[in-house]
Amino acid sequence: MVFWGKRLLLILFFLNPYYLFSLWSKPNPDKPSPPLEFIQGRFWRNFRLKDYILKGSIQAAKDTYPITLILHDRSMEYHFIGLPLQIHVEINPDNTYVAYKNRPSEPWQPITGLNRTKHILNTDISYEDLCLDFIRWDKIKPLGTDSIKTLSCWAFDAYPGSILSAYAKVRYWIAEEYYALLRVEGYNKEGQIIKRLDINSVQRIGDAYVIKEMQIATIPPGKTLSSSKTYIQIEEGRPASAKESENLDLAPQLDHEEYTASGLSVESMNKK
């Protein structure tokens, strides 16, 4: 999710499978980018989230999940309305923290290691996808300049090395003017694209522009068409005070028997 305004802010990144390979960009190595450290510094300087409360939905192939998304500084909190699940993500220059809990009274449970590669519910979104870890990977190769939907940008290939990841390589594009992510593609070890993330449309809420729709597609190795798609849609939102953002808790109040019987705890969801 990207905010456009005096402070350009990014939350998520997801793909547009409508265009498939016909609009896939080809970075031009003859037009080099500025030093990576400079671009990363500007990216993290801009990555400060205004206090907002957004409402929308995550639409997978078979299910739609209403959500409330609470933003504050470098943190994002996802509340799945009607389900016993909350996800907290905090993205910093040095590390990313991602955790879940199945009801408000529980402590946050960190998600680490291979668990980060698991998908959330039955969507195309993994916990890893929320974390932007590739921005901090040690091996990053500049590819030159490119253009994404008329915006000039710089392209990079990032490699996880010894870090556990579902991707052997991540290619990403950062806008020259805004220093924000525009597109991300994940590849397997054979160099085949397996996921594509892109921003589809934006809208103005208050004094900021926020994502209206994002898309994520899973692409079978060696194929050009996606096997599944997930849409992230923001329908409404409003600015919130820092105190309200920190204290608001919208998850359903379910007792232990209710959320155990539902079969929707994060452990059972991760096995699907």
C-alpha cells in the first residue's frame, strides 16, 4: 500500500496479473542508478506511516475477508473481522518483526524462520510478502533504469543468501521521484517467476493518497498465466490519533472454545 502526498509512504506491494508478460519491464543497464546506499537511505527516510485506520477486504479465489488496517509510524496491524486472527508487522531499516495472535487478550506470537514463507489463510499472500525483507538482503545487484506505468524507476535483483526465503531472487523497482516500491517479482532457483506484486489504483483519503486496489498472483513455474489471484481493496479510511492507533483493537472477542472449534487458529490456517 502506498501513500502519495507530501510524505510518500509505502505499506504493501502486490501484483497486477491482468497484464502478464506483455507489460513486463526490461531494465536498461546503460542508464545506471545512483548508489544503492543512497536509494535505500531515501527509501527508509520516506517509510514513515501516518496514523490511519483503513477498512476494506482481502479477496482470494474462494473467500473474501473483511479487514481493518491500523497504521502507525513503521507498524501495520491487520484485524480480520469475524475471524480470530490479527497480524502485526513492524518494518525497520535493520529488521522486520511479524507476529500473530488469535484473540485480543493473547500476547503476540512472533513468526520466524520457514513459518514466514507460509500463506495467510487461503490467499496468495505470505507473511514474508508483508515484511519487505529483500530490501535488506546483503546481495543486491543494480539493473539500471526502467519505467513502470509511466513512472521512471530503478530496478534491482536481490538474493537471500543464507536467509530462509520462498524466493531465490526478488526483482524490485523503486520510483525515482518518490523512492517507493512500484513492483516486486519473486523467482525460484531455476529463474522462473512464481509471484508478481503490483499496485493497481490509488485514492485520496484526507491529505494522503492511499491504495485503492492491489493484486497478488501466484504463477506456476514456467507458465505465463497465474494459477490464483488475491485482491487487496481499501474501501474507506480516516486519519487517527497516535493514541487511537496504538489502542484500537477490533478483533472479535472469542473465548478459547469458540476459536478452537472454529478451526481458524493461525496454526491450522498455515497447514492449508
